[in-house]
Amino acid sequence: MQFVIADTYESVSAQAAQELISFVNESPYCVLGLATGSTPLGMYSKLVEAYHAGEVSFENVTTFNLDEYWGIDPANSQSYRHYMDEHFFNLVNIDKNRTSLPQSQGVLPQVACNSYDELIFEAGGIDFQLLGLGNNGHIGFNEPAPNFPVGTHLVDLAPSTIQANSRLFSCADEVPRQAITMGIGTIMHARKVVVLVSGAGKAEIVVKAFEGPVVPEVPASILQLHPHVEVILDRAAASQLSLA
Ligand code: F6R
């Protein structure tokens, strides 16, 4: 596990964007695993800038997002499909037919989960997986649990996740209670994983996840066992790490 400690959120975003741009330039047909949330917003805006500056093309990449709220209409402004379109897909030359998020309605959850796993398998798995870190240690929406779920599955969101995500809704009651998320097994099969973390509020969970025991109660701790993980974090998020 490699740590890159940047001074600010701005430099976390710049470093992450640079890593992803280099990766896409070296492997234009790669499969990217993408995340939503507040943390990658700065990185997406830098990717868009780089695309307009002619530094990268997303024409041939395939993408799979980590997760989507269950039951939400993809056209709803709170859906993760909407987030991705608004912050990235609509602003670069990506082929939207090669961008996937878990299906969020219209089928049984198990069908949506199985077909997402099949799509990822048919694409050859994830080459570069981007992750954020939840306040409770979740990655994707793999919440603290008695075990590490392998494949895509339906989850009941933890009360702390509903609370954290309520900032994006008019009230906590509007936050969907369930989501479909890629499993830990799929994330661990990605060839390279880059985790972005920012802010003092994440300092405690950073230590638990990356210096504590590998336990499913802290889902991100499993990343300690992955051979190619890079954690890019700002000084505030790194402040309790023993190496910082
Ligand atoms: C988002 C996702 C989540 C977030 C995590 C951190 O697709 O899978 O695991 O990465 O909740 O969210 P922020 O960045 O908003 O703190």
C-alpha cells in the first residue's frame, strides 16, 4: 500500500487526475471503476480541463460505477447516473454506451446484481478502480458487516451513511434506504486501486482502515491485502497515520 500525502484537497484532486490521465494515455481501451461522492469532484473537474486541453481522450474507455441508489429513477437529479453525467460523462468525449451503473429499478434486485457482475466480467474486469472512503470505512456501499461480500449486491444503507448523504437531499427522509453496490471481491480483483481521502473528519477512519486489523467491520481494511493500492490523501486526513 502506497500513501501519497498532498497538502490540500486541490493537490489530492490534481494528483488523482494525473494518475488517471497517465493510465488512460497508456491504455486507451482500459476499464475504469468510478466513484461518486464529494471527494472525487475536484478530480473530475481536472479531468474535464485536461480533456479540453487535448491532454487525454476518453473515447475508448469503458466505465463501471461502484454503486447506485436502489429504486431511484436515473433521471432523478440525486441519482449517481445524473451525478456522473453532470460532472464527467457529458463534459468529455466518452461513449455513453460504454458507461454503466447498476440498474436501479424495473427488475428484481438480484437480476440487476447478476447482470452487473456479468457485464464487468465480459469487459475483462476493472483495470483502474477509483474509491472514496466512507466515514464508517465503507467502500462503494459495502457497509460494515460480519463478512466481506464478493459480488454486486443490494445493501441496506447504514444509518450513518443515510445521515452523511442527507446533505445532498432536502432532508434525511428523502435519502434512499438501499443501494446496489459492486462487491468487495470485484474491487479486490481490480488491477490497480486508487483511494482518495480528504479532510480531518476522515482522519480516524483512515487509521482504522489502513493501519488497523483487516476486518469486515471496517470494509476498506481489506485493501491492505491488495498488491497495487495507492491512497492519495491530504494532510488533514493523514494527520493520525503513524507514517505521516
Ligand atoms: C460513492 C461511494 C462511496 C463514497 C464514500 C465517500 O460512489 O461509493 O463509498 O466514496 O461514501 O463519500 P464522500 O466522498 O462524499 O465523502
